Amino acid sequence: MRYLWRVLLAVLVLSLSGCGYNALQAQDEQIKASWSEVLNQYQRRSDLVPNLVSTVKGYANHEKDVLEQVTAARARIGGIQATPELINDPEAFAKFQAAQAQLSGALSRLLVVSENYPQLKADASFRDLQAQLEGTENRITVARNRYIKSVQDYNVTVRSFPTNLTAMAFGFKVKPNFTVENERAISTPPRVDFGTAASPSKSSPEGAY
């Protein structure tokens, strides 16, 4: 009887391996690891926002709209529960994408506006924060690309025969991914019309563009 059970167990293991179960498990774990790194880098960026806004406000306080847009975008992200389950919910994932894209756009506008303030650009704290932000954006791009590739590999396995049968049997479903539209929106720099912007205060004449 023990011998029979061992044979059946061996057959079961071989069948699961051959039908893609192990591959699905491995790819699912890779997605979780990649997603954790994406969140890590997004959090790193979010943590830079308060100091960045505070520094800019010291030199360009009247750029109220831009500063409020950055703060509001960060607040929207803070209101999203970025749990591991989020990557299995297309609607929640889309909201997360949109919130991050809004913060990306708001930060881009803030940095463009900062070009109008030589004193701000010369501030050591601002330069340091700008360098940290640029480095973080690069890390975000790398982390997102790894996540995109992980999800692509997993989704192909889920949809391909015969592993799709295994996926259905064990509840593995296609996961949402970052969209092409979202990638294009993030990579497109915002347009800022300085002709309609408020002029710097008279107390800071050197702040003129």
C-alpha cells in the first residue's frame, strides 16, 4: 500500500510539473517580488514630495496652483490601499496607475516652473532633492519594466495551452498590467505657458526668468 501511494505521489508531482503548475507558481512569486519593488520606489518618490514642496514654497510661494497640485496628487496616492491584492483587481490597478500618473505630471510641472527661479535652482537643498527625484524616477522606470515583463510572462502562461487548463483548475487568472497609454502619458513632458504665469514678487527681482 505504501508503495502504491509513493507511485501515485510521484505521478502527481510529475503531472503538475508537466502541466505548468510549477511555472505558474514561480511566475506568480516573481510578480509579487517585482510589485514590491515598484511600490518601494513609488514610496521613495512620495517621501520626497513634502521637502520638495516646502523648499520650492520658500522661493516661489505664489506658485500656489502648482504646489497644491503636487500635494493633492500625493494625498490621492496616500488614500489608495496598495495591498498585494491590488494587482489582481483591474479597476483598483487602473486607479493606482492614474494616481501615480497625476503625481508624475504634477512633479514635472513643479520642476519646469522652478526654472523661473534662479535662487531656487541655486539652493543646495533643492538641487539635492532634484537629484534624488531624478534618481528615483529612473528606479521607478526599471522597477516598472521588470514588473511589466513578469506579468507578460505570467499572462502568456495562463493563456497558453495546456497550462491554461491548469490555471483554470487552480484559480490562476490574468493580471492587469501598466498600459501603453499610461506609459506614453508619463513619458510626455507637460506643457507650461509661462506667459500666463504670475510674476515673481518685487522683493525677489532676481527671481525673474
